[in-house]
Amino acid sequence: MQDVTTGGALVTGASRGIGRATAVALAAAGHRVAVHYGHHREDADQTLALLPGEGHLVVGGDLADPAAARGVVDEAVRGLTTLDVLVNNAAVAPQAANRHRIGEVGWDVWVETWNSMIHTNLLGAVNVTWAFVDQLIGRGAPGSIVNVGSRGAYRGEPDHPAYGAGKAALHAFGQSIAVALAPHRIAVTSVAPGFVATERQMAKLSGPEGDAVRAQSPFGRVGTPEEIAAAVVHLASPGAAWASGAVLDLNGASYLR
């Protein structure tokens, strides 16, 4: 997009899916990108190999650990020299293994799942954001933050309530800091994707539930990582600064509010 100013960008959870597509799109727009991974370095290296241009790097760290979250930003700054864009995408995604519908799971599973999702999906983003903002304010530089939330924050996630609650809190966090950071020329937005055809969802889409999932949208399909990435790149650009505080629904009219 023409209104993107190149600089350094950190994309958390960029090993696959929406994060990978966003890293590729930001690199194509001229950014030098720090590709973050939590546990799978080999996937992050694959993302790195897909990025056009030069000066990109891989940074690792478990964002559930506050010290590691801050360290990810520090490493990205060292590698990129300047860091102007943050995309908070890393998350523990809903899947059969972490299903925790209330009334169906025991206490230990309930507590463990909530802790896992909230510490990564919400507090990880919160702590990365603090470190990112700290270096921007220290430089007196403008920047942008885009949070990858979810349609589930509004529609509800009965099988994965910690995921829905964490994404709703991420949206609210983004709006709170959008007000606080505007005087520093830092814009904050969020996107709320519906069902997206990532690698993790291929089995569900090709199985017996696939048609029902596609039917949620009047387009008769699900979104693609590239569609989400295109919106993120625009929101990260200086030309989208006036959207600060907004949450953009990206769900193919599958859920309206």
C-alpha cells in the first residue's frame, strides 16, 4: 500500500497462519520484519525464507513469561535498529485438545486452560506492548500497534470461553491504550477475524464440519490469512492513524454487531 512508511515491524506468532501472512505482507510493503515464534523455530525459519527484501530476522520467546516478552522486543530492536510497528498476533488457539466447556471439564483442566490462554493471549500481548511503547516514547517516534483479536470476543466461545474472554479483553486493552498513546503519535487498532483457513484449521474444513463452517458466511467460504494480513498492513500504516481505537470485523458478514 502506498501510504506505508518502511521501518521495523515485530509480528508475534509469525511462524504460521495469520502471523506468517502478515509478516510476508509487511515485508512486501517495505518493512524489515522480526518474525517471532514461541516454540517452533523451524516454522519461523520457513516464514523468514518467504520474506521479500533484506534485513529480516527471527526472534524467539514464550510470551507467557513477562521477562521473555520484554526480551523479544529488545532482541527485535537490536536486530532491526528501529521498531515502529507491532502486530500482537501470538495466541493459544482453540482446538480439541484445549476444549474447556463449563460443566464438562474438571477443576484442574479448567484452571490450567484459563491460565495458559490468558497468560499468552492477553498478558503476553500486554507485556510486549509495554516494551514496544517504551522504546518508541524513548525515541520520541510515532508508531502503530495492531492487535489480532477475534469474532469470538463478540459471538462467544462456549467450548473455549478463555479464548473468547481473552480476545475481548485484548480489544478493550487496545482501546484503552489508544487514548493514552495518541499524544505520543502512536495509533492502536484491532482486527476481529472470523474463521480463517490457516494450517491449523485444514482438518476441520476438510472434514464433516467444513460445510457448516463455510455456511456461516453468506459468501459461502471462510477467510484467508492473506485477507487478514492486508487489513493489518493498512491499519499499521500512517494513513490509517485516524482509525486508532477501532476494532475492525473481518468475518465475511458471518457475525454482525
